[in-house]
Amino acid sequence: MESWRKNPVVFWLLNLPPAFWLFVFFLVPLGIVWVISFGEKRGVIDIEITWTLANYVRAVEPLYLEIFWKSIVMAGIATLACLIVGYPVAFAIAFAPERLKAILLIAVVLPFWINALIRTYALIAVFRSRGSINFGLEWLWEQANALLGLVGLGELALLGEKFVPVPLLYNNTAVTLGIVYAFFPFMVLPLYANIEKIDRSYIEASLDLGAGQWRTFFSVIFPLTWHGVLSGVIIVFVPALGAFFIPDLLGGTDSQLIGNVIERQFKSANDWPFGGALSFLLMYLTFGALALRAAVSGRKQGLEA
Amino acid sequence: MAEGQPIIRIREVTKRFGQTVTAVDDVSLDIREGEFFALLGPSGCGKTTLLRMIAGFETPSEGQILIDGQDMSKVPPNRRPINMVFQSYAVFPHMTVADNVGYGLKVTNVPKAEIRERAEEALELVKLGGLGGRKPDQLSGGQRQRVALARALVKRPKVLLLDEPLSALDAKLREAMQLELVRLQHAVGITFVIVTHDQNEALSMANRVAVMEHGRVRQLAPPSELYEFPNCRFVADFIGKMNLFEGRVAGISGEEVLVEVKGLGRFSLPGEGEASGEVGIAVRPEKVRLRREKPDEDMVAVHGKVSEVAYYGGSSFVYVTDETGRTISVNLQNEARTAEPGVTIGDELWCAWKPRDSLLLST
Ligand SMILES: Nc1ncnc2c1ncn2[C@@H]1O[C@H](COP(=O)(O)OP(=O)(O)OP(=O)(O)O)[C@@H](O)[C@H]1O
Ligand SMILES: [Mg+2]
């Protein structure tokens, strides 16, 4: 930074385009939505800015608060699932032989090369009644039945007359799985970067001092990768909170998240002021999460310093 | 102290990495209870690898390691009665000093009160009493190293392994810590095995030193024996300064070997009877005297010109180049207090030493 300041021409040349971009395509629209959130709908496209708080009052009605809460819970569960599955994956990659490492990392980020919408549709093909999982289960059911038939129990129809597909799609579980699937790499990458960085001698020192593998993991490895965990959690939680097309595609009627509600205000309901108010509430929530992260990691740092 | 039973026995241990690297090559040695043992050798000679095999972080490709009579091949690092001080210290950054020191006790379910007591005691031992509440990044390098020491000692291991424990410290602190380590070892009576590539460190601290080269132990002996009676050119050259001449055996009579060295003439020196053909003749710089006149016949002598003088305070090294272009280094004690140099570059004089002060090296 210091040296950049000494060379203002280069500094401005390099920073002006991104600054301009951010201003025109991010700050200005954000400002517009913020202003609109204090407006009133007059006609189909007319919005009058009256600086009313009515939209915010409506946004904190129990109906919407409930959806906010549900979004937080679902994003939280999905984040936790990402962490629980992602940590061992990141750990395995960090400790894999050098050549395998690159391949595994590519495998983790490979889904990014495909549009998120298409990936979500692909999940439908996996989860639906006549999808891959149910076909697999049906095959298992047939095999089990055949086996029962072989031992002479076929007549009893122990496993039911007919295979009944498991309803995997259009419920909250499907939405959670969809979110986990979509944001999984965001969890693995920061974790991997952190685990990779640990000096191996810490691990060896712990073993040397008599700690077993599990003890070493929970007392040394996990605390030393705490920053990676925090980063991963935030990077997954924040977009998961605002997810809208995943619940749209994979969710049932009761799987509406706050993202869907907001999307509807801007589209079918055509109520931009209310949509704006909801958006900003969501953004304040996100800020809250970020502030919490900063506070937690700041406290850790404070202890270490 | 150094007369104890073997506590670590290394039997024909070889360690290979992949197809091509043989880091440790057929090493057999015993480390005795209560001794201060040093593994000394140039970079890459396999010292760390040997130490890590003792600690259990590497498994020998061949051979066997016994600690206290027990075969260690199936024993994981956390079950071995030894502890290690890592080169990087590996003091856990997320724990306080006291928690670091207590860690090894906590994981083996020692009661809390005892942990606190023993941790405090160990910190006292390494002169860090009262710093238990600090975090590692509030400590200096030397203090961190003491934390690593205390953390290992608090476990009361049978053997303490130290991998280049002083290499990250500055010269002054390193010297102080050398004394400190010897004091500690006397105080706790635990066997210390230290890895170092610094010969001064090994010679000044250890009871016995194993000198390694290319994965093999070239000589295992107490420091004075290593210095005065190196058994091969490598050790002679690696330990201290040495003048080395190429010569050949001209005859053998009993315990004496008659050698002939170009420019030095013929002389007898003590040696094994089996020496023959080309041999090396070595003499330490401090055994060589400088004479203005031709010395007596019973001295080995060579005439030359002073090509350089290096002043080190307590002593000086004088480099004398003879007619054949060989350079002989001579160590002079600066006994009298004077700013006048005794010899100056260009002086013509004689280097001389007693035949029995030189050493016959057949390999
Ligand atoms: N994990 C490994 N894989 C492959 N080769 C290794 C490995 N560890 C050590 N080596 C090789 O084995 C040899 C001995 O290494 P080692 O670390 O024991 O040397 P050292 O004597 O401790 O050297 P230094 O004084 O530099 O620490 C070296 O050639 C090194 O490159
Ligand atoms: Mg080493």
C-alpha cells in the first residue's frame, strides 16, 4: 500500500476503473433501491417517494419475520452440513499426496464451470420420483424381493405390493441439500487453504506429547484452522440466506425463503417499495453476521496477541 | 553419568525414501542411560531422519529400534517414553505458555491440580516462572524454546530428543543455552539426544558424539577422542581445523609406522600395523610451532612464507605457504598483551611439530 501511495498516477490508473464499476453498478442501484424502499406504489409502474416507513413496518409483520427466521435456520443448517462434510474433505485433500491434491481440488471446483441453475435442475433429475435415487432404490427393492422369493417368502409381500418412490423433492430437505450442494466448494476451499498452512510439527508435537489422533484434531488442528472455519461459514451462510432459485426449484409450497418473497415483490407482485424494504432488512442481517464474525475472530486475535 | 545401561538401541537401521534416497544407512549404536548424546554431521547426512525414527515419526525401512529394551516398531509416537523438542519449537500458538506446558499431562488425564503444579515446576526449571499466562507470540525466540523444553520435560520422559534446538538463536544466546541445557540435563538426569551440525555445540555439550556422513556413522566417541583421534579423513576434517598431508607408508616397526611425506621427509608416528600404501598425515594447527631457525632433527619441519594472519582475539591463525604451494595453518595463543603482531605477512619461517602429535589416517 505504502509504495502505491508514492505513485499516485499508477494508483489511480489501476483503481479508477474498478471504483467506477462499483459505483455505477453497485452503489447507485443499491441507493436507488434504498430510496424506493421509502416510497409508495401509485400505479403499475409509478412509485412516489414519500419517506414512509410503512414498508418496513409491513416487513416486520409476524408472517415475514417467520420467513426471515426460517431462512436463517435453513441457511444455518445448510452451513453446518457444509462444514461437517466439508472439513473432512478439505482435510483429506490437504494431506493427500501432492499429485492427487491438484486432481481433488479440481474435482471440488469443477461444478462451478456449469451454470448454477442447470446444476439445480440436474438435482431435480436426481431427486424426483422417477429420478436416479429412486431408480436405485427400486432396483434394490426388486433385488430384495427376488431374494425373498428365492427363500420362499415371496408370497408374503414383506416389502409391500409395489415399490413406492420416496418423496425426495419439493420439501425443505431438498432445499437444504440443494443449498449444501451449491455452496459446498465455498466451504472446502477456505478450509483447505487453512489446513494446508498448518505447520506439520504442531501435529507431531501433539502426538509426541501423548495425544491420540482425535485429541490432536480437536485440541490442535481444529483451533489452528478456526479462521478458515469462520471464513467458510460466512461465505456459505450469506448467499444461502438470500437463496431464491434453489427453494423455487426444489422446494414445496412451504419452502418459501426470504429470497423468494423478495423476488416475488420485484416480479409478480410488482411491489418494489416493499421488496426494497425486505432486501435492506436482509442486508442488515448479513451485516450482523459479518460483524459477529469480525467480533469473534477479533476476540481470538486479542487472546493470541 | 555416562556409564549407564543402553536405553536406546539402534540395530542395523536403514531408512530409504523412494527408490533413490537412502537417508540413514545401516546404523547401529547404543545410547546410554543418563548421557548427553549428540548426532553431528553436515546438512543432509540423515541426523533428523534418525531422530524422527527414534521418536516414531518415521518407520525404519530395515532394522530395529529398542527403547528401554522394548521393540518400538509397533509403538506409535504418542506411546513412546520419549519426548522431542522440535527445531521450530512447535509451541502451540493458540494456547498460553502454561497450557502448552500442561498439554502433555492433560491428554494423559493427569489431575488438574497436579498439572498446574508440575507445569509451574517445569517453567521454574527453565527459568520462565511467572510467564505461564502469556501467549507464545509475546515471547522471544529463546523463551519459546524454553517453553518447548519445559513442555517436553514436564512429561518426565526417559529420553529427550532435541533437533537442532539452538539453531534459531543468535550466537550469544546460543552459547548461554548450551550451558543451560547441560545444567538442565544434570538437574533432571534424563538422557538427552541432540542433533546438531555445529561441532562446537556437540563437543562442548555431549558426553559422546556420533559423527554422521551420507547416512552412516563414521565415528562414535567422546569429544576429546573425536578431536585428538579421528578415525578417518572425514571426521578429522569435519571436527575442528586440520592440516592434512598426503604421504605413504615406508615401513612398519611394532607400534610405529614410518611415513614419508613430500617436503616433510621421513618420520615415525604411532599407528596401527595394517597401514600401507597411500595414507593421510594430519596435524592440528595448535600442535604446530613457528620457528625462525631450522628446528631440531626430531621435529617434523617445513619451511614457508606467511601468506595470511587472521586475528581472533584470544588466538590467531597464521597461514604459511610452503615451496610446493601447500598451506599450513598454525594456531598461536595471544598470551602477551601487545598490539604488535608477532608475525607478519611475508615472514619466512619454519613450521614444526613433534612426530607423535601427528596422526595417521588410512581412510
Ligand atoms: N520425507 C522425505 N522424503 C524424501 N527424502 C527425504 C525426506 N526426509 C529427508 N529426506 C532426505 O534424506 C536425507 C537426510 O535428511 P535429514 O533431514 O535427515 O538430514 P539432516 O542431517 O537432518 O540435515 P540438516 O542438517 O540439513 O537438517 C536428505 O537427503 C533429505 O533430502
Ligand atoms: Mg535436520
